Amino acid sequence: NLETTRSLLSAVGCRRMEGHVELPDFVRRLDTPLFDLVLLDGSDSAQSCADLIQRVRRGDVGQNPFLPILVTSWDGRGAPVSDYLNAGADDVLLRPYSANAIVERIFALAYNRKPFVVTTDYVGPDRVGDWADREKPPMLRPLNLLNARLKGEHIDPIAMAAELKNARRQLDVERVGRLARRCAMAAEFIYRAEQPSTETIYVTDLLETAGQLSHTARRTGLAENKEISDVME
């Protein structure tokens, strides 16, 4: 799979590529923000692949939660594909695929990339599009190095790092705010619950959400939020 992917990418013009077969090695390399595109093969480890995507999108792994991520797989069943998309992958490409197919996906990511949605459970490309009957969450414009690369534009590393830092900050603030509001809602339902069974459901939700809030606040350095969420938990 790795060699086939490398050959196809080379055929369509990609020149600087890295390949990793060990997950820890790949995770360490994500600490550089200079990748334009990531292809993950989920054929042998769908759950590990989905978990990694979710950690990247939430900012727990690597420096760029907006990385364009294409997942490739031999398995076209609904469950694995849904797991990848629900974790925040941009798209799923089923093997075997042609050079034309991967070019179409790369161009779509470069020129028609969807805005990012931040909720308590999901960070990634907007899957809904039409929010007419639902509350529309804030949309973030993802950093798009792939677009600049294909257009042949000069990429200033200092300016890019500053833009990435600002975009990450927006994502973190929005996520912390949504987690905090969910904690408040769960606490209110617990307070008003008339049946113990109902209360138990929201206690579980409060514990899980407060744990996520503590983790996010700790990573982002928001000490005041961390203290509050630790007390709630």
C-alpha cells in the first residue's frame, strides 16, 4: 500500500514525501506544521486510525489540527468509513484507486475545502452544509497550505506559524466554551431531575465532559478553566 501510494503521488507531481509504517514514528513527525497532506491507510487498524484523526483534530497530537487528511482503505463497509468521517477525516478513498481519483480528491481539498465545525463531540470539516433546521455552530477557516503549494505561492514559515497559532487559538477557545456549556447543561438537568435513572445519565455525561474540559484546559494553558473543571469533576 505504501509503495503504491508513493508511486501514484509521484506520478501526479508530488516530490517531497515521507512514508511511515510505525504509528509512534508518524505521530512524532506530526510535530512539524509543514505537511500539506496526510494519507492514512486504515485497512488493518480502523479504530487506531480513527482515534489518531480525532486526536489530531482536537489538537492533542501534532501542531496543525487543520491538516488535510485522506484515509485509504480496502474496506468499503459503512461502519469503518463512518468512523473515519466522524473522527474528522476530510475524505475516504477506497482501494484500488487510480491516479485520476487521487488527483480529484487533492484538488477538492485544495480549492473547495469545507469550513471546520467545532462541537463538544466533533472537530472537523462541516458534514451538514444546510443548517436550516439546526443550530449552526461557528465555522472556522482551516489553514490551507495545499492550496498555496498548488498555486506555486511562496510560503513564509514565520507568517504561517503565526496564522496557525491564531487559528488553533480560535479552535481551542470555541471547544473549551462548548464543553463548559455542556457541563452547565448536564448539571442543570441533574439538579432538576425527578427520576434517579435520568440523573444517572447526566452524571455520566457531566463526568466525561468535565474530563475533556480539564484535558483541553490543561493542554491550552487555560489554568482558570482547568481549576473549575477539576472541581466539577
